[in-house]
Amino acid sequence: MKKSDASPDQPASELISKRIAELGDWRGETLGRIRKLIKQADPDVVEEWKWMGTPVWSHGGIICTGESYKDKVKLTFAKGASLPDPASLFNSSLDGNMRRAIDIFEGEEVDEAAFKALVLQAVALNGSGKSKASKKAKS
């Protein structure tokens, strides 16, 4: 991938759009599709540009980051270890105490409804002030 000519003075939403366009392949399409799902799930999401060029989506704290690598798009949920994942979307960074990630490879699709539910759960967890999910199951 070529080096971005993004200016730090640009709004994060523009920088993310530029990154998606620069990728110009399945990774850009995937990141764009994920971005759309995040915004559909949480219209109040805040887009940020951190850590030398990483798209970040936040609401009351970080929901997830969207990184692109040569062979995958990685969505890292900051508090993923505390989120229920009944659809088993998390497939990476499973050993950590906090984060969980979803690695998407070329040709793979993400269950849109399950992903949106995960985003909403992350927003709710950020708003709760808790870092760990309750051990008691809610019925």
C-alpha cells in the first residue's frame, strides 16, 4: 500500500474515506462495508484517526479499530473480551484479557446482523462504565 498523503488537519471521516479509496481493492471494499454497518448500528458513532493512520470508531470510548493488512482487514474491539459473541465473530486476539478481533480475509463475509449487535453491545458496555461483563446471565 502506498503511503497516505493525509494531512492531520483533515477531519477523521475524510481520512478514513481516503484510506478506503487508497486501498483500491477488496480490503477497501470490506473496510467501507464495515464502516457502513457501524454507522447503521450506531448513527451517533464518532470516527477518529489515531496511531499514525488507524481508523477508529468510538461512542463513550473506543468501539473498534479498522486496520488493513496485505491479506486481511482486522477489526479490533477494545473491550471485546467482555462482549458476548453468540455468532462467534471473534476469530483473532482470543487470548487477551481485553481485546478481541475479527480478521476478514478476501472473499469472506461478516454476518451483518451479528456484527451490528456486537457494535451495539460495545456501545452499551462503554456507557455502563464497566470493563467486564456481568457474570450473571440476564434472562
